[in-house]
Amino acid sequence: MAIWLQLDQKYNWKEIAVEAKKHQLEIGEWQRYDLANKKHNAIRISFTSYNEEEIMLLVERLKSTFNYIKKAL
């Protein structure tokens, strides 16, 4: 299973990745999803090798990251 996550243009993955590390979440190589420089502002998150508990933990960390970023703007 995988999802594509597209951000509003007011956010950028570089800032999200920095904040995510504070929430024990690694968002690596986000630049590789826009090699054609289309500015779609999206990444693919794959859950293939994770169990349900790990997926829920990832989602909670992602949620806390975005909540912090939302408040900061």
C-alpha cells in the first residue's frame, strides 16, 4: 500500500522534513519526486513493509508534524 501526499503550495517539503525529524519521522529524498521540476509538491509514502501498529505510529508522527507546521504559519 502507498499514498501520494500533496501539500498546498504555501508549505514545502524541506521545512516539513526538518520538523518531522523532531517528531522522530524521516522524510528522505523528497526532491526525487519532482525531477521534472513541475512544482507538484507531492511525495509518495509506502507502507509495504510495515505492520498496522507501525503505520499508525507513522501517521501519528506525520499528524503531529503537520499540526506544528500549521500553527507556525
